[in-house]
Amino acid sequence: KETHRLDFNRPSPHVPSPRMCTAAPPSDSAPHIVTCSVGSSSERPGSLRPPRVEQLRGVFTGRASPHHPLPVFCVQLIKVYGEDNHSRSLWVSSGASAREVCHMLVQTAHCSDQENWALLELYPSLGLERCLEDHEVVLEVKGTWSVKGDTRFMFCKNYAKYEFFRKPTLFFPESMISDSADVSKGLMSSELIQNLLKSGTCPEIQGFLHIKESSRKAWKKVYFFLRRSGLYSSTKGSSKEPRHLQYVADLDDLNVYSVVNSRKLYGAPTDFTFCIKVRLRSSGDLKILCAENEQTRTCWTSAFRLFKYGKQLQCNYQLSKSAPRSLEGSNLTDGKVSRLVAMDFSGKAGGRVIQNPMEAESAGREEGQAWRRREALRCSLPNLTSAARPSSIHKTQPWFHGGVSRKEAQRLIEKQGLVDGMFLIRESQQHAQCFVLSLCYKLKTKHYLVIPCEDGGRKYFTMDDGLTLFIDLLQLVEFHQINKGILPVCLKHPCVCVAL
């Protein structure tokens, strides 16, 4: 059992990074503290002991709410789950943000990097899940839960948390946004975030969504408008006239969740479902909305976050970029690939940068074809034995997920953020001794079959009918981190499941 303590003595509850301090029991003069007792769900009941609980017994008297905030020096035990359903128990102070708790979990779980980790709030029985914002206070979120519910926290990767800052055109189709001051005037996707952050002026998100009627099981197609003042629906087609607008919800009082398995749980017409849940209310007060495609759903959920938090999200984004990246050294999957340039070393001048894009693309194809010849020669060397690089080396890699199904692979990629280049490799359930590369591109998951083959008496893996051969899956991944090959995008972000 390890004990860690973080000091959050800061001017703002979500600006600085936590620092490690020596252990000491909480007292009236101590700053905000998070104490972590490392354990798992299989520990003996007596293995987790809070520091001097008898002094804190009078603190845990009620649920947190805007009217009854948590005491300043309150410390509570929370349980955080990993994606493998194993858990870790943490002693968390009343001022600890989601970003700070994630930093603690990264350290105690010995994660290989500190980027893109997130804390998710899950309602398993309702199929609801959402990513906590970095600045949200964890105990305040927990305080809104029902005592008898099955709500839990989950620690996992989320690569798409701030992706709309990098690629606004992918998240906000121009057909869905308009100028709130002049409804006849359209807005460029890049202007939406700039106007919101610089001048505070909000555009208007609009479009058709399916909504589940509370009194019946039927779904109804309704035209919605999202403004800074709240969410509205039109009672007459797509009319924006005030007499046709019906008030639906206030942004300050709600959270937006993605819905898992919505067809089975709610009879949704599509899989692209999200939910508006008012805080501090019963689970029966849910507004289930369904979009036609993933881009539309992502546009709505991202707009809810931007309109609600505004510049706070930009601050969180800047802090996430300033955080240290890798704990074990840098690699090519953290964005450095975009800074590589094509060079030609065929002459005697020591190499030249290839300026012509067509020439660079041709050189890339030639390099891919030469890969096979180089590796075949390397494998034929006498000092290279099968024990040096066993065929099962992929089982030790974080991107390998064993025999998960196609549906489960898509769910994992969706949960960790639909960003271009996120990938995992799994065993094929339809083809013996084959594997499948599942890759995210343009908010969709594509699957590529990896088949074994023989050449010159040696076994290889290929995805292009033997044109390019790899001695193992690790080499296949390393190659496609630099070269697209037959893929639409290079492999960038491994879909990983950390063990808590």
C-alpha cells in the first residue's frame, strides 16, 4: 500500500499542477489535500484506513449542492474504476479538480504518459457517460449522485476532449451554425470558436433532432436551437419566431451525456444518441435526443460544452498543452510526425529536402516497397533468432486488445475520443490466426484485416495482399506510425486500457 498526498494550496482551484508532499493527518490549519490509498476492489475490508477519521466524522453530513457546498477541509473516499472494472480507492479533498485527480492516478498507476487522461462519470443502468471537465470539483460531482444508484467514476484516455480547438470545421458544420445577431447570416466554422472566446458572442446551433416523448415510447423529430440563454425547440417546423419557440433547458443547470446502447435501452432510431440531464434531479427527468450521424451528435455535445464554460475550456486546453508529455521518453505518436520532412540521400551532397509534394509522395511509396526487401534481408541474418523478436510480442503492447469483438472495439474507440489516427489491434473472430486493425478516421471506425503469409519459408503479416510484409505486429504498427501505406491516416493514438 502506498500513500500519496497532494497540496492544492492555490489561488484558483483549477490552475496549477499538484505537487507531492509528505504525509500528514488533516487539521484545521492544513490546506486542501488529496490523500491516495492505493488498492483494488479485491482488497481486504480493513486495508484502507483514512487518516484520523474520528476527527472528520462530523463533516460527512449531507450531499453537495450549490446551496450547501462541501466543507472546506472535507476529505472523502471515492472509488475510481478502470476499463477492466478493477478499481482504485482515493481519499480526495473538497477542492480537488478532475485534472488533479487524474494526475494522481497517472502517478500511482505508473502510466507511461500524462497526456489526454480523463475522469468519466458513468450511469451504467441508464447507459449514460460523460467526461468531467478538468476544472470540475470531483466531490461536488459525486455529491449530486443518488445514494442507492450505481453511478461511478472511470479513469481512461480521452483524445477528443479539446479536439474542436484544433479542427473546428470537423466539429461544427457550417449548415448548423448561424449568427445569433443576424439569423440570415452564416458563420464559418473557424469563426465560431474565435467569436465565442474573444468577444463572448455566441452563435446559434440549429438542426433537427429526434426526441423521445416522456409519455410514450415514440420518437418525434423536432427542430432545436441552442443559444447562450438555453436550448429551445420550435413548435412549427424550423420557425425561429418567438411565438413558435419553446424553452427546453438552461445550460447552467444541466450536463450532457453520451448514451451507450441507446437502441436497446431507449428504442432510439440511430446509435448517435445523447442525453440532457438536469443536475440534482431524479433520473426520470431525462431528455433523450438522437442525431442522424456522429458529426451532428458531436456538434451538439461540443456546442453545449463551449456555450456553458466558454473561456474556461480554453484555459483548460492551454494547461493540458503545458503539462509534461511522456514519463518514459518521447515517441512519434505525440504529434511530432507533422514536423518530419521528406529528404533524398541518393546524392553525394549529404541529403536534400524534397520540396515537391509529388516527389515526396513518390519517395514515400518507394520507401514502403523497400521496407520489405530490407526486413527480409535483416531476418536472414544468422544472429537473428526467433527468440529475439517472438511473434507474440504484440501481447505486451498497450494497443493490443486480445479477442474483443468488433462492436466492443468501436465502443472503446468512441469512449476514448473519435480523433483521426486512434487505433487498436485485436484478434479476428471470423478468420483464424488473423488480426484486425481498428482505426478511427473522420469520426468513423474502419477495420483492416491483417493476414499471415509466408515468403521464402518465413512467416510474415500483411494488409495489402503481400505487397508489404512485416515480421510481427509491432513492426506493422511502427511502420504505419510514419507511413500511411494503404491507410487513410498514420497511426497516432493507441487506444489503451490502464490497469488500476
